[in-house]
Amino acid sequence: MIDSIKQLTILFFNKKLKKNSLSLSLSLSLSLLLLVACQQKLTKQDGMILIKGGTFEMGGDNAQARADEFPKHTMNLNSFWIDESEVTNAQFKKFIEATNYISTAEKDFEYKDVNGKIIHQKLVH
């Protein structure tokens, strides 16, 4: 549906372009409104799903929470798209080959464990 609107917009835009700049502005505005309206109703496309944004409480407020989870606070999350299923090994391989990505497991790094001790991780070949 989005592609159809884009194609209609291009046709309309090209025809109005020859007439005058006011028509051009109006056609562009109308096209953008249509595109935004359609995207807001779209919830699934190309193997991805729309996760609606909203407000939620993040953090801890009891004895089960770790020290780094305090204080509990309100978060506002925008809507976002996410893959409908996990990335396969084949898809990840294609990504690595296209971007030369190097994962954390392929690098030396350090981190703090739950007790705050610094752990040095060396890559073993």
C-alpha cells in the first residue's frame, strides 16, 4: 500500500510540477499526509512488526532489585519496528560479510562482574 501511495505521489507531483509552485507545495503536503496516515495504521511489513510506544515504570523499588536499578522512574518509549523472528545464522553471516562486523566475542575486552571485580577477557585463537 505504501508503494502504491508513493507511485501515485510521484505521478501527481510530476504533473503538478509543470504547472506552478503552489500546486507543487499542495501536492507534496497531501502526499506527506497520506504517507503518514498509512504508516500509522501499518502494523506489519516486510518481516517486521510495529511495537507501539507507551509509558512504563522502569527500575526497582524493593529488596529484590539491584543497586543499579534504583530509583524507579517513568519512561516514555516511542513506537519502533522490530524483526518478527530471530536473525538466522545465514542472515548474520551475510551481515558480517557486508559490514566486516567484529563481535565482542572476537575482541579482547573487560567488564565488571556482579561484585564489581574487573574481569579481563582475552580472545583465544
